[in-house]
Amino acid sequence: MDYHFSTDWFTIYIPKWEEYLKDFKDKPNLNFLEVGSWEGRSTCWLLNNILTHTESIITCIDTFPDVYGEQLEKYGAFWGMRPPYPEVLSLEEKFDHNVNLTGSARKVRKLKGESQIILRGLEPASYDFIYIDGSHLAADVLSDIILCWPLLNIGGVMICDDYQLNMYRDPKNNPRSAIDSFLNAFEGSYQILNKDRQVIMKKTDERPFAVLADSAFGLSAAT
């Protein structure tokens, strides 16, 4: 059997992923997290190329909606798909099929639902790598990043997708607005490894060190 992928937004990123994830390759006891899995293309690549040790696993969060013909007619070209479109595109069926083909399905923990709910129930400081590629609305992207940050180990790597995507008319609703907001607020707690279509960063601290202003709470420099 062959993989069943309808789109390919991932392959162009493989060289960067190989470069910045190479230290994880073949290591045991790794715990990866993916927010937004679609048909599992990036999941399968990680299983086949990085999470190759039998004791390394990945958690995948997605709503896995069924996409119907009317939606495909409207958004198919934007997603990089070509007609004729199916009547129904079952993302969950495709994800399951593709993951099974890797031979590593037992290493995948699939959590179906809204990321903002599921992420709140995951264990802090338990992931070595987090990939954020869920909703592309800035408010959702920012929520995902903020909720994921405490889950990432110090020294872990986070990748935020779609930094240059202009999906909405108002720029503040695009992913870049959310990613920049996080980078500004948490400056000093990460190291930027790469920034173009994706932002790749290494976590260096839980939160930035901040010095109170002299006037804060009625204090003065002499206090």
C-alpha cells in the first residue's frame, strides 16, 4: 500500500528539520508533540527519520474534521490540491492509514479534539520537541504556543509553522502576529535557530528574567 496524502506543505521544510532535529535522531525515550497533524505527513516523516528508537513516541492533537466537497471546491487550490475533489475527505482515516504504513503506529498517541482543551491536560516539562501547526488564526496560534511552552523541556525545540502566511485580510489575525507577540513577551527564554516560513527555537528558560522598574509598587532605586 502507498501513503495517502492529498496535500504537501511539509517537504520543503525537511532540510531545516534534518538540520535542527539531528541531535534527536535514534535516541531513546523521546517525547514529541504535534499540534495539528492533518493527514500525518510530518508525523510519518518524524517516525521514519527521527523517532526511530522503539522507546520514542509522539502525541498528535487534531480535530480531524471531515472535509466535504463544497469546502474542497472553495479551498482546495489554496491547500495545494488539484481537482477532481472527493465528495468527502476524511482526515482521520488518512492519518490512521498513513501512520500504520510507517510500522510505528504503536508509538503514536492520537488525541482528537480542540488543542486549547487538550493541552491543558498534558504534563508540564514532558516534551523534547513541539510542532505547532493547528489553527492559523492568530488568537488560536498564540493560545497554542502559550499552552505548549510549559510542556517543553529546557533545551527542547519548538517549531511554529506559517510565519509568513497571509491568510486573513487584517494582518493582526495572521500567525505572524501571534508568533511575534510570544517572541516579544518571552524574549530571553529561547534561542532562535531559524526564522523564515517557520520559526524554529530552542527553549533556554521557562520565562524571561525581568527586573522591576524603580517605581514599581512605590519602590525607588534607593530602596
